[in-house]
Amino acid sequence: MSRLSIELDYPSVHPSSADQSFQASALENDSQLGSGAAALTRCDWKRARLMDRLMGLILGACASVSVLVTAAIVWILFREAFHFFEHVSLREFLTSTEWTPLFANPRYGIAPLALATAVTTFLALLVAIPMGLVIAIYLSEYSGRRSREILKPTLELLSAVPTVVFGYFALLFVTPLLQRVYPSLGGFNMLSAGLVMGIMLIPYVSSLAEEAMHSVPMLLREGAYAVGANKLTTAVRVVIPAALSGIGAACVLAVSRAIGETMIVAIAAGMQPKFTANPAEGAATLTAYIVEVCLGDTPHGSIGYQSLFAAGATLFVMNLGFNMIAHYLRRRFREEY
Amino acid sequence: MNDLKRMIARRRRIDAIFRVAGILCAAVGILTISALLGFLVYKGVSHLTWSFLTAYPSRFASKSGLLPALVGSLLVMIVTAVLAVPLGIAAAVFLDEYAPKNRLSSFIELNIANLAGVPSIIYGLMALGICVYGFGLGRSILTAGITLALLVLPIIITATREALRSIPQELREASFAQGATRWQTVWYHLLPSSLSGIATGVIIALSRAIGETAPLITIGALSFIAFLPKSPLSAQPPYLSFEWLSSPFTVMPIQIFNWVSRPQSAFHEIAAAAAIVLIILTLGLNAIAMVLRARVRARMQW
């Protein structure tokens, strides 16, 4: 079914053998005009065919760069992580609650970094998903065309701001603001990093979810209106269930963004690994740890260098999982209508 | 009858409340962006002088300037664009116009979709392992350009594919009917017709690349640089020099990060000034892309 719909949308463009015979017969007509012209045309045509083949190979090589990049990422991450696990047992990595690879008495438990990543991600989602979905419902069901066309790009500006600037904003604007309410809040804390990250993620959720809801056929809504439902009931009972996989994909994509986000958490939540789930404290996430080590001078091949890749591989695996779920959900949502 | 009226009125009220909730949520987003811009201007605008843009960083905030970061960003962007634009367009043309719809091409597509979701810091780690240590390119402008080019490649590929798909099939068929090969069709018809769509994608990609910090920290961009890379133009033959490619560098986001991480508030203020410059560039590029996209949509009457 999916194959068919692809073919319908983008009919493939391959000059098949039928095209070639058509071109050949065109050439025969040429030869009746004069043998010189025909020779020239034939020569040109041969050159054009050769060029076509050549460009096909070159373009194919360019397209395969993406596969090479993926292979390079996987290879380098897991090679160095493998060296890391020659020194550190997997048991220590997974069960220890301390992460101090650069100390004299090093401990290698990934838990503090993973927990900080989970806390900041959770806080960000707590902001981004409800607000993003309410905005998506508003844009798709309530607002007029005009206000949608102004609101949507304006909100998307949020995702165009460089993350280092958001980090600055979180550290020097949001944290002092929160400290007025909670004076005990630390200078570095996961709360403000998570909140700002959540606001940054709003357009990711709202735009994708709105697209999914927008593609739900009008007929379904009209059916709901006809039996007396108001807009909210229609949205919640009809449109959202129909667009569920697209909305799910939007949310999962926000999760994968939040896990990989670096600068906001590195600046506003600090770079000290700490095993805590308290958002008022600062703690280094997986990404912030990588930044912290790279700022220092860690020699190539040392355990500190390898620990970068162990943290990176953990991040990559978590991220890949969520991306795969999002990809699967989006494919399903495309097939529905 | 009264019951029914009350029910209808209640539902209308719920609708109105939700409408307000939607507007409020959107307002939070817009307020945040306004607060951010206002805060930056409040902190930094007084430092935004000509001497700030043309001075080198210094131990003293009042004497510090953005020049090496500006030049570094420009040079890195040149390398990024030179690598990513041809590569991205070529890959998109291959996938849409050449590749048979088989397992291989859907594998490449899945790959690109996944690459688009890989965190940018992972690209930095890959570049650290492969470019810096594997190929021995060092912590140079070339390494930075390659890293960012690979990072934005999926954006350019996706935008180009969208532009190509919006061209109606009849154009291709007409070209084939004239005896043109696939490549001639691509070169003389499809690329010119999709040019503004591709340009939009390229601009978005560059605006993303210019604000990226994490992957460049990972490859070890220095944050204190008090010199400029060698000029690409020289007075003696051969007039062009590529020594700048292997030069150490800094870029604007890294300079901002460096200034933010210092304890003195004077440095926070010049960080705000640098952030204003960076934001003007990224939002400016985005605005150009938006205008271009609107014009493409208006003109598109296939």
C-alpha cells in the first residue's frame, strides 16, 4: 500500500528501454536530412549518454556520503567506547552512582549523567508538550488562516535562536527570576535549563502536530459538528485520535532533541556530575560532560578521552531509539489518509 | 428547551476558554523571545561599537573585541557552504531523479532521516576522532567546516528534494520527449526551476551552522585567539593561499560561551553584545529564507 502511494505521488522518471528506442528512431529521421548532421547528432547523443551515466555515478557517490557519515559515527563511537570498556567493567558503568573519570580515584558510573539528562529532558517536555499541543490545536482548529500564517513563523523563530544564546538567557535571566521565588535555588540548576529548553522545543511540537492535525480530512470534523459537538470536543474526540501517530512523532522528536541539547544545559545547569533528581540543583548531563572534558586538555587515547566516547555512545543509542520510534510513527501517519 | 440552550451556551463558553488558552500559550512563546531580545539589548547594546567589532579579545572586558570570531565564523561558513551545497544538491538529485525505488535508496533515505536527528555534539565527537586524530587535520578551520557541512547536509538534501518534487512531471516528460538525457533534464530544466527552493534550504542550513557551538567545542576550537588566519589572497603569485584552512580559529558562539563562563559581569555584558550580532545574523538569514519561500509559493503556478 505504501509503495503504491509513493508511486502515485512521485511517478518514477526513468527513461526505460522504450525511451531509448524512441530516441533512436528520432535519430533515423535525422539521418534523412543529411549524413553530416546525423553524424554530429549521433556523436552529441553518445556524449550526452556518457555524461548521463557519469553523472549518475557521481551523484550516487554523493548520496552515499550520508551512509558513510553514519558508518563513521558508529565506528568511531563504538571503537573508543570499546577501549573504554577494556578498563571499566560494564557492571561498574551501569551500577555505580559516581562519575569522576578525571579524578585521582576515578569512578565510572554513567548514572549521574544519565539521570541529569533525564531530569532536564523531563522538565523540558513538561513545558513543551502541553503548550505545543494546545498551540497546535489552536492553530489547526480555532485560528483563521491569516493569524496562523503570522503565528506559526513567529513561533518558529524560537527554534532559530542559537542555543548558546538560550543558555545565556537561562543562566542570567531565568535563574535570577526564579531565585526571587525560590531564594534557595542554586546559581546552576536544572530547573531553569529545563524550562528554557522546553520553550525552545515548543515550535518543534506545535508545528509537527499542527501539520498532522491539518491533514485530517474536513469530512471527519463536519461529521462531529453535525451531531452538535463544539470545536474542543471535535478536536479532542475526532481530530486528535485521527492524527495520533503524527502527534506522537512530534512528541518523540522533541524528546530526542531534548536529550541531545548541549549548550543550554552546559551553561545553565553546570558541568559538575552529581547524582541527584532535584531540579533545584545543578548537575552535568551527558552532553555537558562531553563539553567539560573537551574544554580541558585531555590527551588522545587516555581514559578521559575514551570516556567522552562512552558518554557519546550512550547518548547516541538513546537518541537513535527515539528517532526510530518517531520515524515509524510518521510513516504510519502518512499512510492513514 | 432551556436545558438545551444552557448546554449550548456552556459549550460555547468552553470553546471560548480554550481559544484564550491557545492564545496564552502562543503568547508565552512570543513573550519569551521578546524577553530574550530585550534582555540582550539591555545588557549589551552599549558595548556594540565599531571598536568592539574590530578588536581582539583581551583579559580586560572593556578592551575585548569580536574580530577573530567574526572572521572565523565567516571562513568556517565558506568551507561549510562549499562542501555542503554541492554534496547536498547532488544527493537529493540522485535520490529523486536517478535512484530506482529499491531497498538501497530507501535505506539511504532512512539514513538521512536518522542523521537529521543525531545530536550535533555527536558530529563533533566523530570529527574529533576522524578529522582531528584520524586524518590529522588538526583543530583547524577545515575540520570545523567539514563538521558543520556534514551536520547541515540533511537540511539541504530535504529542502532540495521538496523543491524537486514540486516540479510537475510534465516538465520532465517534455524534456525527455525532446531526446534529452536525465542529466540534461536535471541540468537545463529541473535545477533552474527549483533554484529558489534550494536557496531557501541553503540559507536555513547556514543559519543553523553559524549558531552551532557544541560540535566546535568538541573538536577543540580555541576560545582565546588574538590573531587572524592568514589571508587567502596574497600579493605574490600564485595570489591564492589556502594556509588559512589549517589555522586555529574561534567562532562567534564559542566566543560567547567563553565570555558567559567567566565570573565577571563585565564579560557577561560583552557576551550579550556578541549575542546580538549573532542573533541579527541568524534571524536575518531566516528572514531572507522566509521571504524567498513566500515568493516561491506566490510564483508557483504550475
